[in-house]
Amino acid sequence: MKIIVPMAGRGSRLRPHTLTVPKPLIPIAGKPIVQRLVENIAKVVKSDIDEIAFIIAPDFGEAIENKLKSIAKDLGAQASIYYQTEPLGTGHAIMSAKESLNGPAVIAYADTLFKADFTLDPEADAVIWVKKVENPSAFGVVQLNNKDQIVDLVEKSKEFVSDLAVIGIYYFKQVESLKNELQAVLDENLLRGGEYQINDGIEKMKAKGAIFKPGQVDEWMDCGNKQVTVETNSRILQILQEENSENTLAKSVHLENAEIIPPCYVGENVVLKNSKIGPNVSLGNGTEVEDSIVKNSLIQTNARIKNAHLDNAMLGNHARYNGKFSSISIGDYSALD
């Protein structure tokens, strides 16, 4: 099994946190979003992962490429790095990795996390993972027939079609079928809004008789902007506590008249003085918190927080904060004193 991860976008809605780090590398409960994504996929498909193909922008740099290779290695998989040189849509991004598009594969966009437990339908040529939503007009949705097969993909329809929203994760029994149809999309210069879309390749597959089934997830967690990323961090911490599946408190944390209220993630060499942390807080390695209360917040590495009462906050790497505001967003290497 392969996992194909288009992740060339920087994540403008999550600025300033994505000015120095691409969105898929932002840590959620101590792990980059993309790492949690591929680990969750490996659990759901219940199959060994042979290769993970990461499609990135050319300017991501060697350090990020090495981190992605390490993520693949931890799953026992080979890492392949491809570059999307122009922002020309989902279909174009996937075809940037065409050398890896063969055999069974999952394609997953690296800005979403999920919780699911289902078995892939052996009769399906492909599976589109969906989540039932309350406001389907805001999403692309799938329409099913009486055989539980996907017969149509509809984008943000004002009229009700379905409440099963596409979350951006797809399984293909033979992904070269998609590659062939996306190549036709490129050859025909079939553009929508100036971009080549995966949906046009899927529609061509369906027109040739491919059977698409829905795979429904229990939870769908977005990482598109600061607010939902902080919420996703909180929910992942809650899930980890429920499942007791990861050690979220490092042994090297230094407590001095401080309290940690779970669920929390506390990284290595964190120092807490005269402070109360939690619930739903992630503190990256080397962070120091003094004379503060922090809850429902995502703090990255080597941050310095003093005299603060933070709630619904997101601080970047090496950020410094000393102030009275609670719901703040400070990027890497920024200071607010």
C-alpha cells in the first residue's frame, strides 16, 4: 500500500504560523499534522505501508524533506519526494507524483485529521472517505444510489443533495486508473477555475464503470486556520487520553509550584513555574511558562510565557509572550511583551 500526500500549499489561512513552517508540519499534540495523518491511515487500511510520496513546494528545504523521510521511515515505508512547481489544483498535484501512481494507494490532503474504524469494501474500485455534516451546502458531497455506490460528486450545492461531505482522503485499488484519467484531464486542458481537479479524473473513472464506495469516518478535524487548529489539538489530546495510546508527558518536565490538568502534551525540558496548565494544552520541547494559567492552547517549541492567562491561544516556535490578552496568535520568533 502507498500513501500519496499532496502538501505543496503553505497554508495562508494559518499565518503567521506557516510563514516559517508549512502547515502539514505544524505539531498537533506533539506530532506534525502530516505524521498523525499517515499514522491514522495506516491503522484504518490495516495494511503495511510500502511507500509514502510527499508532494511539496520546491522551496520547503532540506530540513523539511529530511523530516518527511523520517516520518515515512518510522512507518517502515520508503519516502519519495516530488515537487509541485505551480499551484494548478489537486489533479495537477497528484500527477506531480505520477512515477509513484501504481498499485493500491491512499491519496490524502495534509490539512485534515480523522478518527475512523471501518473495513475497505473489497468490491469497490475506489473509496471516498466522507463525514456526515450539518451544513452540506458548505462542502463537496457525494450522492449515493440504493447499492451504497457513489454516483455523483457535487460541490457546495445550495439545494440539498446529500449530507456526506468529502474530507479529502481517497483509496484506489489500482491508482494507475486515476493516473490515466488525470493524464487525459491534463491533455484535454480541462480546467476549473484555472486548476486541474481530482474530481474530473474520478468522473472519467466512473464513466468507464469504476465502482466508488463511501468510507465514513467518525470524526473529521480540520487544521485550516488558527481557531480550528487549536480545537483539533484539544480533540486529539482527548482522544489520546481516552485510548491511552501515547505518552504525552515527558519525564524531563520541571515543575515548580505548578499543576498540569489533563489532557495535555508536555514535551522534553519544559519548565513550569507558579503556573497551571490544562486542560487541552500542548507545550513543545524547551518551552518555559511562569506565573501563568494556560488552557485550550497550542504552544510550539522553545516559547517563553510569563504573567499570562491564555485560553484559545496559539504560539509559534521561540515566541515570547508577557501580557493580558488570552486568545492570541503569535508566529515563530515573535515577541509580545
